[in-house]
Amino acid sequence: MQLHVLNHTLNFPDINSALDHPDGLLAIGGDLNPDRLIRAYYHGIFPWFSEEDPLLWWSPGTRAILDPKRLHISHSMRKWLKKTTFHVTVNNAFTDIIRHCATRPNHEGTWITNEMIMAYCKLHQMGYAHSVEVWEQQQLVGGLYGICIGQLFCGESMFHLQTNASKLAFIRLVQHFSAHGGQLIDAQMPTEHLMSMGVQPCSRNHFKSCLEQLRDRSIAKNCWDPQTL
């Protein structure tokens, strides 16, 4: 297999043509035009690159997904949820969320470049990118953002400034998305943190099958209205 170089068209190669090493690297080049980004997520592809790198597009052989019905909330987390004073909102501070994700503490470097921030803020304005915010009184202490494609939510990044804030954002996202007709969360790459909450690895082909079933289905229109959960 060889790495595909994108030209001025918006078309991507089939995700099964992605490289094995590095795992999932599918294409190089192109731009972060909103139409290209939407097409990428529609076909199970996402951009991921460092500031000094060219634009790289990925579809890994092992994907991390969550069926909302399999969300796992530990006993200790349930106890914490009952007493926390944090509150959660949807689409109240998208730009702040993505900027926090780009500069989260103890994280050397970032793949969320200024170019990425501008592109995803545009997607937010177009109704594709969404954020979940966690607040302590009026201070933003955690959250996440991602892309909604039909009944699939593609999580991009999360951050926390207070213990459990990002976990709370994830839990409330899953519950809220499911209540409005969402069927699957794409967490991209499996991590210990996410797997502790029920995220499971799956093959690229299984993910592709799920994506093809869900991407043209709709969820409740008010799912992404700015609101408090």
C-alpha cells in the first residue's frame, strides 16, 4: 500500500487502503476546508498532525467506540456525581473548549493548531461541531468537543482543570446524545481512561459498517441547542 496524496478534489481513498505502519495513516495534504472535513468524518477519517508536520489524515485499524447503553460509571464516580456542585452545558463556550484542549496542562505540544481551531470553529458555526462544558460556578473547569455525523458523535479532545471534570463531560455527553437518538460514540483511539467508562476497541471494518448505518440518520433537532444539562 502507498500513501495517498490529496489534490484539489474533496475525495478520499477507501479507508481500507490505510497504512499498517504507522497504523491508520491514509492520506497526506489537502486542507481543512469545512466541506473536506465533513466528507472526512462522513467516511470515518479524521485529521491529526503536529504543527511542524504536513496535514495527515487517519483511519486506524483499531477504533474505539461506545454504545451509550454500555456506558460504565464506577461506584466512586456515582457517589461523586451525587455531591458535585459542577454544572454542565452544551454549546455554550465552543471556542473556549477547543482552546483549552489545545493548551491543556502537562501536555507537551499539541495537534490542535491555530489552523485546526479556526476550522473547527467554522464547523461549529455550521452546526457540525459541538462542545460540552463543565463549570464550577462561572469558571470553566473541563469539557470536550467533537463532530456529529447523523447518529454518530466523533469525539475529538477533552480537558480538565479540576478532578473528574472531563469524566463528567463525557458521561453527560453520552447520556444527552443517547436521549436525543444518538446511537454511537467514536472515541477514535482506545485509552485506559476511556475504556474504564465502557469504550471498547473494534476493527476498522466493524466501525465502517456502523458508520454507514448511522451517518444518514437524524437525531432530535434540539440536541445541540445551547442548554444546561
